[in-house]
Amino acid sequence: MILKKEQIAPDFAVPNQDNTVINLSGFRGKMNVVLYFYPKDDTTGCTLEANQFTQLASEFAQFDSVVLGVSKDSCASHQAFIDKYGLKVDLLSDSSGALCDAYGVWQEKEKDGVKKMGIVRSTFVIDKQGVLVEVMYGVGADGHAAEILALVKGL
């Protein structure tokens, strides 16, 4: 299912790197949520994107926004990724794939002529009322965090 702007964002309850369950509904009325999906911890593009979101984390916070990264990696893998690069964003573990399915990011991808299922790098900006104000599938890693910050500043 592909999501669209102005829809209510699908709720979720998944563990972060500390194995603490994070609920989207817990941010309602308080914070905007930048939910970004990436294929795998500690790979080139994913590291670049996570580092750029980390560099801007305090600016996102100034605009009442929290940044949450999501992949199918385990909580332990996320914690190692955070420790290795000093990341300042929570990383959510969607080991079941239910969150990826709910947001429509688990799609067939082709690399070197081989088709397989995987996470399409995507970002969703959810306002304080739980409404999707931006839906972006198939984004590039480099410069994406700054693009999203500019969008959040306009909320």
C-alpha cells in the first residue's frame, strides 16, 4: 500500500535500539515525527543518511520534531550502528516487517539485473496531529536530511 499526503499516518509500536517500545501515538499533540526507512545498518548510503540526520538533530528538535530511522535490523545491530558513528537519532527495529508493510516501503528492487524484495529508502513527515504532510518514496541519501529539515521548518 502506497501512502499519500493528508492521510492519517499508520500507528506503530516497535522497539528502538534500547529495546524500548516507541509508539507513534505517544508523539501526538507534542512532536512532529520524521520517519525514515533505510535498507541496512552500517552500509554506505544508510550511514551517510544517518550521519546527516544526526548533524541536524538539534535543529529538528528546535522545531518540535523527532527523527526516527527504521530498518529490519535487530535492536542490537541498531545499538552497534549508533555506537560506531555517535548517531543521535532513535533507530526502530521492524524485524517482523509489519511497519515496512504499513508504510508501503517493502517493495521489489532490482540491482545488477537481479530482482529481490527490500526496503525502498523513503521518508514520511507526520505532523503533531498524526497526519502525513510529506510522503517520499525512493529518496537519495545525500542531502536528504537538509531537505527534510527545510520542510519541517515550514510546519
